[in-house]
Amino acid sequence: MSTIYHHRGRVAALSRSRASDDPEFIAAKTDLVAANIADYLIRTLAAAPPLTDEQRTRLAELLRPVRRSGGAR
């Protein structure tokens, strides 16, 4: 959770002095979103029963789609 606070603070600090299209500000917001997703995944997986290999593979593909015949998903 402290990672989220770090990223939230960085976004807040940059929002005071940067335009909304500033690359560093955009990167900070993206990092905050990724930290929130990671925190959610950690909490959810900790509360869930163990996943099968097939379930883990399917979830991993959501984060890194693989190409299949006929184009990308």
C-alpha cells in the first residue's frame, strides 16, 4: 500500500506545477494506476483459493495478450 501513497503523492505534487499533457505527469498517473491494479491483484489472489495452471495462464494472457491465428485478440 505504501507504493500507492508514493505514486499518489507524486501525482498530487506534479498536478500543481505541470500541464495535464506533461509527459512526466502522465507517466506518474499511469504509475499510480498500475500500482492500484497491482494492489488489487495481490489482495484478491491472497483471498482466493489456489489457481490451476490453466487459470493462471488465462489470467496472465489478460495482461499480455498473445497472438493467435487470425490476428491479435
